[in-house]
Amino acid sequence: MKKLFKLLLKTVIVLAVLGVAALVALRIMFPPEKIKTIALDYAKNTLHREITFDGLSFNLIGVTLDNFAMSEAETFQAGTFVKADKLAVKVALKPLFKKRVEIATVLVDGLNVNVVKQKDGTFNFDSLIPASSQEKQEDKTAPEAESETSAFVLLAEKIAVNNCNFNYKDLQTGMTAGVERLNVEINGLDLDSPFDTKISFTTEFKEKNGPAVSVPVNIALRVFLANLDLKQAYVTVNNISANYKTVKFALKGGVKDFTAPVADFSGTLSGINNQIFADFLPDLPNFSLPVINMNVQASADLDKSTAVIQNAGLSVQNSGLTAKGTVGWASVSPTYNVTANLNADLAQLVQMTDVVDGFNPAGVISGAFKATDKNNGQDVSGTVTLTDISAMYDPVTISKTSGVIKITSINDVSCDKLSGLLNGEKFTTSFSYKNIKDVMNIVLKLDLDKLTLASFPQSAAEEEPAQNDEKADSQPAAEMGPETFMNVKADVKVGEIRVPYFRAEGFDLNADLKNVSGSMTKTNGTVSFTLHPGAVTDLDSFVKENKIVKILLLPITIVRKVAGVLNIDLFPAQNEAQKGEITYTKAEGVYTFKNGVMNLDKTTFDSKLTNINAKGTANFSTNALDMKVSATVLTSQTPIVIKIGGTIDNPSGKLDVLNTVGSVVGGILNYKTPGKVVSGTAQTAGAVASGAVKTTGEVAKAGADAVKGTVNAAKDTLKGIGSLFKKKDDSTNK
């Protein structure tokens, strides 16, 4: 890099000297018209292009070329490749004899260059570059001493580039880009003294069918070339500024020692809000960031293609991110070993965006991280510390939450203890997450003293019609795209619960499941739960709120639905005030999953009036049900049995008449005092007969005939007594 830089500068000096000598010779040997003829012939025969220019003038100290243009391949009918309104160079003559090149003026005015990438991948300038038969060998001569400087002194009073444009068009993608309205002003250029440089231009970019992006840029530099001693050379950046809509970028600093560059920059970025992205991302929420402060100190080893970042930082008000480490670019993929520290004040988020308006976040998140290029860039580790975090998401309020999250890698995150208040009640939790072969392994332990919610948090799903939810649940997994699988271990304990549609004195859950997904079609493992005394005030609404709740209470939901079809009230209210509620003293479930089939090892739902036990399976792969539910009204101690089939979303059921009537007769015959029939048993039998005749008359008749001899003793009792299991509105239909 440094050799190239020195070579270029020396070339400029030599060309300047030779150019002046050539000017003198050309003026004597070739008049302007003859030169024009030679140039036109050369362009046509060698470059296979046309050129035009209005005038070429020489004098003893300079040359001027007006209205120059070069065509695309062959003729101007194909377009213009390069054009310039004016090119001029004026050199002072006397200083040349003192090995000094003093350029009075270099002027480039109205230069336009058009670069085009053709559809076949070639460029419109390829024909101007002669093909080489072999690669040039590297210059193997011994490097020059670092202290060597040019024997010439180069000075330029003024170098000006005015209103130039460089345009690029990619015909393969339809993308266009360019640097337009380029202006460069260099005053007092001197190899041995600092000089000022001003540059301004506008970058343009537009993808096919995309919005155009235009960014004006201004640069002010002070340059010292140290007579080509690159170790002593430096560039001071007084200002680099750029604007895009409301965004303003400003940078200052400098680079010294171009043999091993050392950079020190600082800057600001302001005016970032959602409106600046509206052309690309119109649906972004409203936000407006305060001024972002930036700084970086780094040094590079150009020979090794590495850099050391002593410090790099971003800060916004009281929040900030700092980093340091090493980076390299010698290989195909970049290498890096970086450490970083984060400190974020959540309360300041409210000032940046109305997205968190009403959430009232507060507290501090801090962290220390390390990242390397190992493991395909996934080698990230560190800790995140939460201190006194609070936030609101109606109707949930989290406060005084603190803990440390450990990041072993991007696929291994854990927390030994996170504690705080949830709606004013103490909670403690621990969790871990590991991604192993694209399967998430989650371990969760939660202990919550009490849970009280006035309503459930609103979700996008609530805005969809109910039938859409059912369709989504029943939609085959293949139609829903690739699934995300999880292995879940959970140990959850919650004290008193008061939430919509449900109350309980406590809740325990244990789960050890593999391949859990939205469809549950490949799930294996076990889950068990216990609900302490409470009530479900609206079962349908409650299970609709949460997928987990729906699965846990699936047997109860199905039993209630089928019982309703059979016109049997399995959950009679204790009084009018509790009508519609399902009050229970205890509920337990133990489920085993095997390849998407849930086996009900144990399902009990005990209340003061009815006990329910369920066995069977629910197949999440086929959506099929095969269950048998036994419901016992405690006043009779005689169960009725319901067979349940159909699907999870549309269950169907019928009374198991043989088992039900058998249990009735068994209840009668088991009494120690012959002939004494307890009224509760009679009422139960009547309910079975009445309900069965209404909904499954033929089945009931066949069952009754099959056990006719056995039930003669109870026949009179079974007639006309059926109020217990019948719904209240049934009486009007008799």
C-alpha cells in the first residue's frame, strides 16, 4: 500500500516534468490541428471509439482541452463513455530548473464518466484494457528505506475539480449508483508542508423498482505528505458530514503513520426516526432516537491485514456500548476476537418511541460479552445483569426484578435465579435454553406466591375470528410449513389464582416432553398437573386463551361438550348464583405422550356434586379421540359412562348403556337390605334412561333388552325419574 502511494506521487512528479518538456516539443513540432488528427485516428484504430473536442491549445506553461468526449464502443450512437467541459494544466517554468514542479492551476471541469455492467457481466470499458498474456510479477527489488524522500519538490497553487459525475448502471439487476456533483479544491499543495483539501459530492443509489437514495457529503481535510515519508505523513479530518432526510452525520479525527496507520475518530449521528425508513419499511412503529455519540481508536498492520481496536463506543444519553479487540481480513472470511460492555437505562426508552408508551419500563440492563469468529460466528459468551427492572403490559406489572443471565454461547443461555414481583406478588424463577441440532431444549422452574389478573393480556390472536383459530388448530402440520421443535422440562408452582374464567387455591405442573411443537404430532413424554380447590366460571373462554390450558383441560372440555349433546348436566350448580360454573375440590391429570398420541393415564375432576374420571387417547396426528369417561353424582354413587370419539375439534359421544345400566343395577343389588333402594340411585338410573332415550333411543333400547331380566327389579324405579342429570330447560320439552 505504501509503495503504491509513493509510486503514484513519484509518477505524478515525473509526468509533470515530462509533460512540460513535451509541451514545448509539441508546440514546435505539432500544431493543434495535426495533433487533433492524430488523436482521432488513434481513438478510431486502436481504441475503436470516437472522440471529439472543440479546441486544444498549447503554450509554454500549459495545455487546455475544451469539450472533450469519448464514445462507447465504436461510435457515439452507442452512447457517451466520458466527456469533460474543460481540462487545463498550467505549470511554472523557472522552478523546474531547481527540481521544483510548481503547478499554477489544475482544472477539471464538467467531467462525466458512465460505467455500465452489461447483461452478460462485461463492462463498457473492457475494450480499453489490453489483455495481458501473463500476470505481472511482483516487484522483488529490495524495499526502499523508509526515510527516503523524493528528489523533487511538488507544489500546486490550486487544483480544482468542478461539477463532475461518475455514474454506474448494472443492467443485470437494474441497480444504479453514482457520485454526482463532485467538487474538489486543493490549495497550496506541497509535499513538505501541510495543505487543505475540500471535497463535496452527492451519492446516488437506486435499486430496480426501489426508492432513490440521495446523500450529500462534505469533507474538509488537512494533509501532510512529509515529502513522501509515509511514517511521518498524516491526515487530519476537520469534518466529514452527510445528510439523509432528517439524519445528520458528523465525524472528525485523523490518521497518522501510513506505514502502520493509527486512527482516532469521534462523531455524532442524529435525526434517526421511523420516517427516514418509510420508503423501505413503511410499517415501522413511531420512534425517534436522541443524538448518538460515536468514537473509535484503532491501529492497523497493513502487512498482516490486521487491526487492533483499542476502543470503540456508542452512547445515547446514559446508555452505551463499548468494545475492544482484534480484527483481521487476510482470509476469505474475516477474523475477530472482541469484548464488549453494555449499559442500558430502560427509563430512557420512553423518550425514544411511543411503542413503549404505557409500558413504563425502568431499571438498568448491563452486560459483558465476548465474541470470536469460531464456530461459524456463533461463539458468543457473556453475562446480562438485570437490576431493578420494571415494566407494565396491561394487566401485568413486573417490578423489582433482578437477576443474572449467563450466555455460554449463542445456543446456550441460562439463569440460576431471577426474582421480583408480578402484580405485587413475589416470584422466583430459573431457566435454561440450549439449541441442539435446531431443537430448543428448555428447562423452567417457577414459584409464584399468587397470580391475580383482571383480564388476560391482549394478543393479536384475539383479533381474529374464533373460527379462524379453530381452523388453525385443525390444519394439518404439512400445510403450516416447517415446525419448530422443543424439549421442555417444567416445574411450576403457583399459589392462589384469580384470573378471568378461573380461580384456584393453587396450581402445580410438572412436564418432561420431547419434540413439542404447535401441532404436537411428534411429542413424547409426560405431563402432570394438580389444581387445588376452585372453579372454572367459563370453560370455553378459559381454554381458548392458552394452548397449554387447552391441552391440560382437554378431557374436561370434551366431556362437557359431549354431555351437552347428550342432554346431560354433569356439572350441576350448587345454587342459582353458581349456575354455569364448574366448581371443583380437586383436579388432577397425568398424561403420557407417545409419537403425538396423548394417553390419559389419570384424569380426575372432583366436585361437591360430581366426580369425573377419564381414560383413553387423543391422537394429535390424526386429531382422533378414543376416550371413555365415567361421571358419578355423589348423591347416588352410581357412575354413568360416556364413550367419546370423533376429533379433538369436533368430538362426538354416546352413552355406554351396558356399562351405565350395569352400574345402576350393581348399585341397587349391592345394598345390604333387600328391597331398599336409595332415592339417589333411582334418580341416577332415571336420568340415564331419560337421557339415553332422548339421544340414543335405539341404543338404549337394545341395551335395556339385553339386561331385561337383570333390571326387572328396578324397572318401576327407572320410569319417569330423570331430573338430576337433565338440564333445567329439558322440563319444558316433556
